[in-house]
Amino acid sequence: MWNEKGASLIESLFVISILFVLMGFLPFVYQLQHSLYNKTLELHASEVAYEGVRIAKTTGISEGTKWIDHVEFRWTFQKDTICVHFTNLDKERLKCIDANGEYETIETALH
């Protein structure tokens, strides 16, 4: 039997199922965006560490700051190890890289 006044039951169920599928992707997209943002900040921290080592080796300055995308990256250079401190969404992070290129990342929750 055809319903000429509006949508049929099958069409309504199809639209509802499409909406459920699309809403199911929202947590996945949010997690993917969060992960990409974290990786971007880690990349920026590595870039700041590289620039900090160059500055420390050429000028003797052992600490500094750099702002990238409204995030402050503070670096300190001591005994062939550079540490970069930055805030990553809800955590403070400290990324330290030694002369061998090995790194350690420490996370602390914000107050």
C-alpha cells in the first residue's frame, strides 16, 4: 500500500538508521581529532627542542620560550639534555631529549 501523503514506514526507518550510523561516528571523529592534536603538539615540542639546542650551542642561552598555535613551549638546556614543557589539552607535559636522541615524556594532570 502506498502512502501518497508523506514518507512510508520503510523510508522513515531508513532515515533513522542513517542518523544512528552518523551519530555513531561522532565519538570516533572526536578521538581522532584529539589524537591528531596531541601528535601535532608533540611535533611542535620536538621542533622547539631542536631550535633550543641550536640556540644553546651557538649563543650559550640555556632557556627560552616559544609560542606556536596559542600554546607556550618552554625549553631548558642542561648537560646535553633539553627539556620542553608545554600544556596538552588537560595535562602538563615535559618532553626531555638527551644527546643520544632518546626521549622521555612525563605527564602531570592540571589542577
